[in-house]
Amino acid sequence: MKISKEKLIIIITVLIDVIGVGIVIPVLPYFVQSVGASAWVITTMFAVFSLCSFLSAPMLGALSDRFGRRPALIASLASTAVGWFVFAGATNVITLFIGRIIDGMAAGNFSIAQSCMADLSKNQKERTANMGLIGAIFGIGFVIGPVIGALLSHVSMSFPFYFVGVLAGLNTIAAFFFLPESNKDLDKHKKISIHPLAPLKLAWADKPLRSRYFVLFLFGLAFAAQQSVFALYTQDTFNFDVRLTGYLMTFIGIIMIVNQGYLLKHFWLKNFNEKNLEIWLLLLTGFGFFMTSASFLSVFILGILVMTLSQSVLRAVMSSRITGLADPKAKGEVAGIMSALMTLGMIIGPLGIGVIYEFNEHLPFMMSGLFLVIAFLVMFVNRNKIPESRFHHEEVEPIEVL
């Protein structure tokens, strides 16, 4: 299927943003350690960013329903630029936290982009493929970004963060001039709630989707625990430096590109139905986490492969199935709920994981695996609670992703 101009612009916007994220992920722990921060401080920094994102993302989603996706995404990109500039200039831990807070207070880039792609989807299958396409772009960013980050870190540990700040600033300007408004169902009378627990109340009130929302939370909890100590783990267990960690992130990105950009359409959705994928990939991802807790590099790499293949498909399927139930005028709000639940996991996970990591560096990965086994059991027990007809009431047309 030929990618429309609107989709292409959204894809480019996401790509630039994700390249920035990919640049800083392998460098961030080393930079933070250079100002004397411990593992607990590093993971707490992840939690503080996620807390700010938790407070802002649902409101941004609701604002995008009322005023449009475009202004919400531009505000989010601008916040990212300012946050990284402050972070890059930090000489103490307090300023590092301030930089992450500024970025987090309008951190809704990814969920708003998902809403844009949902707006432009004609049916359930296209929506799933579009979510996969966004995921593939995420993969491309993680191929390009870590390599750039590793190279830029040779200039100084702070230089990659200045570079990302400039990148986010240019992305903001480009979005202002070129990004179209995808939301054709603006609800100009929509009430905007600023209550931080509003999305959790909405998730709890939706009985048919309650179990899926809980699974999404566990999914976010598992990956937050792993991601916040990932670079520290590769350094302490396998003696990786910034360069090797960057290459590993590139390897993960390549898997995501192939998996979500091609295999999602031509293998996963062709040979399995989404209901089964949603259930069994949770278990497979959990096993991947258990494997990454091993002290043997070969088992760790195999676990990364299993985990990346399964979770990258799982993200697209879960997002598509939940978004598919949303009212056209509430897709942004639903995306905000999903973002809030994932972010809640990213608040809770890192808060305690730094202490646990200092006690035993393998435990965070084992705990993440356990969270996903619990998620699998919840999804399996509730597998028939939502009639499949609610997901497939739209006319399905064959499409091509790449």
C-alpha cells in the first residue's frame, strides 16, 4: 500500500524523535554516573520523568481530541528540546532531575502519533499494520540513534544531549510548518480533566477492557524495570562500554524493523489471529526476560532476540485492539489512558529497582519475567470476556505495510 503524505510526515516526525531517544539511551547512565550518581539515583530519574509523563499524557490526549493532534504534538516536541538542553548543561544531580521533569511535563509524542495513525486508518487490520509501522520506525530510530550516540560520546558525555536538543528543536519547527491535522472528529465541547487519576478511573470503569488495561500496566512495569538498569547491567555483567551498548541497541532496532515493518503483516498476522497473539506472546516475552537474567552472554543475547521479536508484535496488537474499541471522538483519550497505564508502570518499576539491582543485578530481569507471566494468566482467564465481533465489525481490506 502506498503511504499517504499525511502518514509520511507523521512517520518522519516520529523517526526524528526516536533517533534522539536512541542516541541518549546508551549514553545516559554513563553521563549521570559522571556527576556522582548511584544506580538508585539513575533509576529514580527514570521514575521522575515517567511521573511527569503520567500527569501530562492523558491531558495531552484529551486536548488532542478537542483542539487537534497537531498542536499537542508540537507542544510535546518543544518540551523535549528544552528538557534535553537543561539536562546537557547539568553539573549536578538536581539540574539533571530538572531537565527530565521539563521533558516529562509534555511527554506525549508517541501516544499522539499513535492517535494520528489511528485517525488515518480505515479498518482494524490497517490500524494494526499502522501501529506496527510506527513500531518499525521506532526500530529504525534505535538502529541509527545508538550508533550516533556512541560516536558523539567521544566528543564529550554531554555532547549527545546537546545534539538531541537541537534535533528536537528542528523537529518542532518542521512539525509546525508541515504536520497536518489528522483528527477530523474534533470534540470542541469535550471537558478536559486535569486530575492525574482520571485515566485510571476511566480504565477501571471500562469492565470489558479492564483486564487488558491491567495487562498493559504489567507490560509497562516489566519493561521499565529492565530498561532503567539495562546499560548498567551490560556494563557490570559483561563489561560493555558505551560503544558496545550502542551496538546492542542497534541489533535490537534491526530486529524491530524487520519484525514490525515486514514480518507483522507477512508472517504474524497471516498465520495467527490477533487474539492468540495477544495472549501467547505475553508468555514468550516473559521467557525472554528470564533468559536475559543469565550471566552467560550467549543466553543473554538469545533472550534479547526472543524478547524483542515477541514484544514488538505484542505492542502493535495490544494497541490496535484497544484503540479499535474507542469512539472516534475519544481515540486520543484512550491513547492517553494506555499511555498513562504504561507510564504508571514506568514510575513504579524504576523506583525500587535501583535498590534491588544493587542487591542483585539479575533480579530486575527475573521480576520483569514474573510480571509478564502474571499478565499472561490474567489475559488467558479473561480471553473470552470481549466478543470478537466488537473488534471485527469493520470491513477488512488487504493492505501492504512495506
